[in-house]
Amino acid sequence: MSLLSSLFRNVLGKPGAADYRDSAEHFVRVMREHGVALGWGKEELRFVDALVERLASHDEFRDAVGCWLGEIFVRAFGGEWAPGHALGPAVRVKTPEKGTRHLFPLGWVYRRADGGPSESIAARCHKELGEPDDPARLGSFTDEGARVWPFAGGRLPDHLPV
């Protein structure tokens, strides 16, 4: 964490980009230890709804899932955490088609956890970023944490990048 973001958080009580990143990385490590292999690519958007649904009854994970989703926007879409946004933690992403968008990953996770499938994160991502390409074809997880891809045979097709 940089000195400036550390001071900002300690003086104002607000987390910065480094805090969100640290939370996301810790969450991914914990999930991997429990057999759920999460990453940072665009393909994760096919699984975020299933993950939120799986963890919906565990309130303590909501912020961590939101930080992970935000870090996907940062790493896979070239976004950046927008400090002090009035509507809560936001990631600013510039797209060629839609210009600059402010996305609210933590808020989206809470809405999906409380509101169910009608608050689909994949559908929001598709609307704002164009990914996943078909928000109706989402993946899921087995009880053991393995991914079930929404394609024939439950696997990722060879022509799609991992």
C-alpha cells in the first residue's frame, strides 16, 4: 500500500485501490485453498453470479467478492478504482463503444446476493462492457468447487482463451 493511500485511509477512514486489491487477492487465495480456482480474466464474468449465489448467506464474503469483481474490471478491462465516488466503491473503465463507465462491483454483489437472479451481475457487465458475450450462458460450480462451463460437455471450448 502506498504511503499516500495509507494516509488517506487512516485519516479519512476510506479504503483505496491498494486495499481493494489486497482484499481481492486474499479472497482468491482463500477460495483456491477451498478448491475454487478463481482468476482475473474476462471469463470469470460467466461465474460471478454462481459464486455470489453460493456465498449469499455468508455476509462476510460480500465485500471480498466485490473487490475481486472490481479487480477483474481493473486487470482485464484496464480500469482503475475511482476514489471517493459518491455512490460507493467504483471502478472507472473506458470502452471504445460506450466511453468512460463507472462500475460499482461491491454494490452489484450486494444487490445480486439480496435480489437473486433478476439482479444478474453478468447481465450488468454485458450491458456496460459487452462481456460475457451471452449473459444467458453462465457457468456454475460443482459442490467440490470445480467449474462447469456453459458449453457442450461442461468444458471450455478449445477456441476460447482461458
